[in-house]
Amino acid sequence: MKLLQKIEWKTRKWHLEFNLLNISFPNEFRLWGFDLIHLKYRNNNYSFLSMHCYLPNVSGTNKIKLHQFDFLFLRNYLYNIYDNLNDVKFWIGSKELKGIQKFKYKVLHFLFN
């Protein structure tokens, strides 16, 4: 019993969840999707492969709308880049985005909006 208490005490601040496969049928938000190798660490979600979308219905959307995606655990990293570029565009102006930054912003804006 003491061994289990020691393990519990040492791991109390890990805040780690692991799911090998999670398939979501319409939940309270009407999302369909799946997660393959899903990690939740310190309230951040990471997935090897993940996709959640809204299907067309009569009252809301009239085409499939992608809600969330993740591939090779890159979603949070890419979103941080998009957030920084969005801040630059908001505070300095879109004319300040040069070449590769403008391309990155357009691609990431397409993915996250």
C-alpha cells in the first residue's frame, strides 16, 4: 500500500491523459470526428491524427465544416504561429507582413478559419 501512495504522491501534478482511439458521434455540440493517439497534457490537446467536423443540417450549416484538426501533434505549434502573425497584422497592419510571413498567414488563416 505504501508503494501506491508514493506513486500517487509523485504523479499528483502530471495532469496527463492518454487515449489510443476516440470516435465522436454527435455530442452536445453536434460534432462528428475521431482522435488517434490523443494526449492531453496541462490542458493542451495533442493528437497524432485528429479531425472533428460539423455535418450539413437544415438549421445550421449547409456544407461540411471542419471544426478541429491535428496532424503529427502540430496543431498547437501552428496555432501559436498564426496567433503571432495575426497580432502583427492587427497592431502594425497587413502591409508590414512580407513575403513568407504573408504566405504563412494566408495558409494558417485558411486552416484555422
